[in-house]
Amino acid sequence: MRAPMLLTAWLLGLSAGRAPAPEGSAVVAVRARYLMGTTCRVTAWHEEADRAGRAAAAALDEVAAVEALLSTWRDDSELSRLNRRAGEGPVEVSADLAAFLDVALRVAAATGGAFDPTVGPLVDAWDLRGEGRVPDADELAAARAAVGFDAVRLHDGPSALDLTAPGARLDAGAVGKGWALDRAAEVLRDHGVSAALLDFGGQLLAVGAPPGADGFRVAIADPLARERPAVLLVLRDASIATSAQSERGRRVGEDLVGHVIDPRTGRPVPVLGSATAWAPTAAEADALSTAFLVLGPAASAAWVAGHPDDRGVAWLEPTDGGLTLHARGAIVPGLLRLRDDVTTDAALAAARRSR
Ligand code: AMP
Ligand code: MG
């Protein structure tokens, strides 16, 4: 979710502002920086004065280091250098990049390729980073031939990567911010931070809870009017990420296409609503939100039912006069309040009644 600043401010108002006076002497600091194309904001509590601000600044430095590693908007990142060597056989990669790719490839396998970090050639074919265009049949076939996470191999423990297909291109767009948040949270813990909320353009990671509260009160935006919160929930030691086509939709001929591709068909997924994923790590939440947008509400619910019970989905589907919420899994107990025009599907309504 790349929520506008207004919503972010509103969220922070709810989480930090509502927190009762600290029980101990925890001091809160807020630091923000523009990174990876959006604002990354860290709100951190520490028992010792001065330490909260220093910890939050160090966390942002870590996000900047991840950007230098993964950004495919920069030619000098390690990932961009790796992409230029596609088709050459095994290429040595740093331990950091190997760790990132390991996570990305695992989620790709777990989602049957609905999330696929090798989707780069299709993003280019549809010019989803530019004005948008419809590729002809030959171009589409060539791009599809260069996409497929199962052709990527990590070797030696792992320290080398085999990007087999010529023209293959790894794209960290759907998981890089999440991975950066997990790294930033590690830095905060190393600094002795007791609680923190990290907000990366609307993707959230909660470390603990604000002093005296049971968690951070956060919102899922309305996919049709993102400055309007649609669902309020409480988040503690978990992450939520939202993917929505309407965020960066562009018109291609008659069609409005977004920035997420269904790697199984090679086409942008239809502009519908938004998919929010809940997971223990921000990398997984980020990648899963993209996968859920590709899968749609029913298949996302089925995926959650078949996986460990600390994962969850909240799909917001536009319906006549409002939104329908399809939420399953770990996110359900955290749902606090729904806007009046948000209705729930039958299975969710039953689950909420039985609580
Ligand atoms: P997100 O906003 O997290 O859903 O990420 C979307 C970005 O990830 C796009 O801008 C593309 O760069 C890339 N992407 C698009 N479709 C996919 C996909 N199915 N799997 C992985 N990455 C994708
Ligand atoms: Mg994502």
C-alpha cells in the first residue's frame, strides 16, 4: 500500500498519539527519509533518552544500503549488475543478495509463481515503468520465455546464482521494500529498541506494541480513494502490505492496466480492488500481497487456509455502493472496525460472529 502522506499521518496519530503515557520512561523518536521511490518512516521507542533517535536513523541507513543493493532503477546496484550477466552461467553474488534471493524464490515457489521475481521482461514488454503499451505477440512470447523463477538456481550455500535464460531480469519491486523493513527492524533491536512502527509508503512492520497498548492501530486504505481508511486493525509483531492496481494505473488503448503482471498469463492483472497480506516478516507480506492480487479473492483465501496460521489476507473488492471484505487467517482477530459501507463475505461474517 503506498498510502498518501495524509493517511500515514492519520495512522501515526492513532498509534503514537493514542498510546498512554509510557509505563517506564520510554522515549519516542520519529525519523523519515525518501528511499526506494517513497517515504520510509520509523517511529521507535527506547528506554534511554537519545537512543531512540539514533536507532531510528541507523535503521534508515540500513534501508538506504538495501536500496543500493536491490534497486533496478539504478545501474550500479548489485542486482542491476547481475541482470546484465543473464545467460552467462553461474555468477558470484554477495551473501546479502543471496539471502534476499533465497526469500524471494521461496515465496515464488510457495505461490506457484503468482509472485515471481523474474517478471522483469514482462514489466518491460508492457512498459509498466513508463507510459504503458501493448506488446505484439512475438514480443510477448519472447518476454514470457525469459520469465520463470524455476530457471533460477542458487548454488554453494548459496553464493552463486545461475540466471539461465538470456534476457532474464530480476525485479525486486514486489518484495524489496519488505526485505528492507526486516533488515531495519533488526538494526532497531540491536540498538535495544523496545517497540517500533516502520511505515514504508504504507507497508507496515510492527515491532512489539507502543508502551501500554496492545498493538499499533493501523488502517487499510480504500482502493478507490486511498486517502480514506476502509478497515482499522491492530498490528503487533507482524507486517501488512497492500497491493492494488489502482495505485499506478495507466491507460493502454481502451484498458486501464496496473503495475502487477500475472506471470502465468504474461498479462497485467485486471484493475479491481486491493489485496492486503499479513505475515510475520515484511518481506513475506510484501511478496504475498502481490501474489494475492494476482490470485484474486477466492484463491487467496484458499492459499491462506493451506499455509501456516500466522499468515492472512484481506481482499477489498469494489461492489455496488461500497466494498466487500474477504479476510482470512491471522489478520481476522486483528480487525477492529470496518467503515459503514464495507460489508464482509459470508464466511468472514460467520467467523466474526463466532468470536
Ligand atoms: P507491489 O506494489 O508490491 O505489488 O509490487 C509491484 C511491482 O513488482 C511492480 O512494479 C513490478 O516491478 C513487480 N511485479 C509486477 N508483477 C509482479 C509479480 N507477479 N511478481 C513479482 N513482481 C511483480
Ligand atoms: Mg508487494
